[in-house]
Amino acid sequence: MKKFFLERVCLIFATWLLILTAHAETNDPLPSWNAGPIKQSIIQFVQTITDKNNPDYVPPADRIATFDNDGTLWLEQPMYTEVIFAFDRIKSLAPQHPEWKSKEPYQAILHNQYSHLTAQAIGKILTITQSGMSIDDFKEIEKNWLATTKNLRYHHYYTELVYQPMLEVMNYLRQHGFKVYIVSGGGQEFIRTYSQNVYDVPPEQVIGSADKINYVYHHHQPQLMNVPAVLFISNYQGKPEAINLFIGKKPIIAFGNSDGDRQMLEWTQSGSGKRLMLLVHHDDAVREYAYDTQSKVGTFSKSLMDEAKQNHWQIISMKNDWKVIFPFEKNKA
């Protein structure tokens, strides 16, 4: 009888423990994050600024969060996705331009010789492949490319190579009254094409680099045509300038991953009240990539690292802080 009683107690205790564990997992707002100071700082920040009894309470109208895109929300190595798209576009247009076979930078792209291309050359290619057409036509071309092109390493579509932990953060913030913006050095129209479906961020909350556009009539119908000229670059100091232009308020939380995000984090921290600044450090060569100071893509310089430490910005270790990286890995967590 005594043995039976003890077995019953153990069974009840085990069942109770499983229920508590399942309940805790269900209520974990960031299930793809490992427990630690980074995850706790995000949750604690949100709990603090949404508590009306806390002196650091922030009303919903001022709960602005900004996220860089490349390297912060999705894969950026070995090249930015938008650059890969532009190179593929050059190859598809090459039959119409036989002169490209012997003309740089087209010749290098047609022969997959990308290493010596300068930033200016890549910028030229981005402008050429997105201009001379309406915004609607460009988006249709991009949508078709995104729906049919897979990454060579992961064999998944590029829209699947987003960071699951960051998707959870964005959703967690929205659930607590935040307005979430993407502020990227990448092309504004390029990101707007997929931002709603991939990030649940509407196109009007995407701020990126932009070329000039013209309002014209085509077959008596109004259209917006891309012009091969840069309007503004939303990178480095251009990020806080664009934030002021499009949002008109300072963010209270900002996520980045590279030198191009430095000024956005500085601008966020310069506001009054409680603020949170975070940088994603790519230090997982097995599951993703490991790069920082020496990389031409997503450079995370020593000076940025030093400033982050000096200003108490949070540095997210992809290797240590994330259980999984991509959504298709969730069943591994």
C-alpha cells in the first residue's frame, strides 16, 4: 500500500512538472532564444516600458522599434540578396546587350567574377537593373525571382532565410503596442516587395535607399517610373536622417549588425528615458557564417565593438543566444 502511494505521488509530481514546463514554453515570447542576459534584457525592457506604474513607462504612440534588414533580419553572406538579384538580372538581360560581353562591370558578372567589383560598380548595377521601368513592373520581376531562386548553400528560397529569433522579437514588440520599422541601406522598393509576407511589416513602414522616380502617363494611365539616379542612401548617418524624415520620432529600441547601423543606435540612445540598442554578431560558422572586422559585407569593425561596450549596447551572439537560426529549423529547437 505504501509503495503504491509513493508511486502515485511520483506520478502526480511528474505530471505537474510536465504541465508547468509546457506552460512555460507556451508562454515564452522568444522560444528560439537561449536563456541568458540578451533574451532577458529584451523581455525586461518591454515589461518595464509597458507598465503604467513604472516611471519608465512609454505610451504606445512612442513605442517605435527600428530594425536593419541585411544581416539583422535575414542572410547577407556571401553577398547581399539584392546584389545577387541584380547580377541574375544582368545575366537575363545580356542577350539584348551583346556589348556587355566585353564591357565592365558586365563582363565580370557574366563570368561570375565578382571579387574585384568595386562598391561603385555594384551600385551602378543596382541602379541599372531597377530603372527604366515602372515600380509595379520591377516588383513583378522581383517577386518572380524570389519565388523561383534558391540559395546555393541552404537550398531554400531567400525569403526562407530570415532569422527566426528576430521574427519572434518583432512579433513580441507588436503584441505590446510597438510600431515596427525596417530601416535598411538596401533598396526601399526591393524590401517593400516582400516585407509584408515575410516580416509582417507593411510597405509604408519600410525605409531604405531609394532612386528617383518620375510620375508619367503610359497608355493614358499614371505610373511611377524608376529613374537611374540616386535620391538618398539610408545607411550610416543616412539612417537617422531617414528616420526623422519618415517617422519623425526617435526609436526607443533599435537592432543592427554592422558599421552602417552605428548612427541609428547612437540616435536611438540619444533620446530621453529607457532605451535598448542591440547588435547581431555573426559568430556561427557552422549554422550560418562567422565574420566581423575583415568582411566587406556586414562589416562589424573593432571601433563599433568598442563603442557598443562603452555605451552598453547589447551584442547578440548568433552562436550562443539563438537556439535556431532559420524558420525551417524550428523543429530542432
